[in-house]
Amino acid sequence: MGYEIREMQIDDYDASLALWKRCEGIGLSSADDREPIRSFLAHNPGLSYIALGADGIIGTVLCGFDGRRGYLYHLAVDPALRHQGIGNALVTRCLNELHRVGGQKCHLLVFHQNVDAQAFYAQTGWTLRGDIVIMSKNLTCQADSSSC
Ligand SMILES: CC(C)(COP(=O)(O)OP(=O)(O)OC[C@H]1O[C@@H](n2cnc3c(N)ncnc32)[C@H](O)[C@@H]1OP(=O)(O)O)[C@@H](O)C(=O)NCCC(=O)NCCS
């Protein structure tokens, strides 16, 4: 299967969203609306990629760098085109770019039930962390704050 990997642009948004919607294991939220994705790409230039086949986008990966750690999101390959190395090629491209901009480690989140993605990451050199839990908080103006 011939394809090329190139940096994701906001013009790739519609096709990327369509791919995410047909991939199990991709959790979508308001952070995946067009404007947040535009902002994400602008904040992290040169780090997010698509795989482009003859008929359009067949793979995606979003990558961010906060100056300390890298983070991967929305690695997705068209269900009909898996097990051909496309996912690994997308991740490798991100990791090389992260390393180039000074990243020393990259993290990612996988749903517990997404055993296929966990197998993929384990096979491609990622380590399951048993010493960390992820905790989250939705951001609103804090009630006792005078700063917002
Ligand atoms: C995870 C995903 C991106 C992998 O993409 P892919 O293009 O099929 O992966 P690759 O072909 O590069 O796989 C590389 C290696 O990972 C392993 N691997 C990939 N998928 C696997 C699976 N389902 N089970 C076990 N091992 C797997 C294999 O060892 C494979 O190498 P091999 O084919 O030479 O044996 C794809 O399955 C996907 O889009 N899943 C749905 C979305 C998702 O869950 N994304 C992750 C969100 S955190």
C-alpha cells in the first residue's frame, strides 16, 4: 500500500475527524472540535502527522510537547489498512520530531478496554506504567478565585 506521511494541517480536520469516528478506541470530546484542534496544531508545529493514501487520509496522530514531556493522541489507522506498519510509521515520525525539539520522554493515554492498542504499543517499545494513575479536572473559573 503506497502512502506518504506529512504534517497535519487544519485543512485535514474533516477527514481526520471522520477517521476518528470510525475507529474504536478513539475518545472524542469538545477538545476535538475544529477550533481546539486548530489551536493544538498551532501550539505544536511540526509534531502531528497524517498518512495519506491514494484516496485520502488513512492515518493520523496528534502530538504535543509541553517543553518537558511529549504526549500522543488520536493515533488511528483506517481499519481496512492495519497491520501494514502505518501506525508504527506515524508514531516513529512523531518521536523523532519530539526528540529533535528536546523531548526526552513521551506519554500517552489508552482506555483500559483497548487491548489492541495496548498490544501495539507494547510491541513497539512502550512501557506500561504501574506506578502512575491519571487524575483529571474540568477547567472552569474556580469559585473562590478573584483571578477570572
Ligand atoms: C493501534 C493502531 C493505530 C495500530 O495501527 P497499525 O497500522 O495496525 O499498526 P502497525 O501495523 O504499525 O503495527 C506495528 C506492530 O504492532 C503490533 N500490533 C499492531 N496491532 C496489533 C494488535 N491489534 N494486536 C497485537 N499486536 C498488534 C504488531 O506487532 C505490529 O507489527 P507486525 O504487524 O509486524 O507484527 C490501530 O490498530 C488503530 O487505529 N486502532 C484504533 C484506534 C486506537 O485504538 N488508537 C490508539 C488510541 S490510544
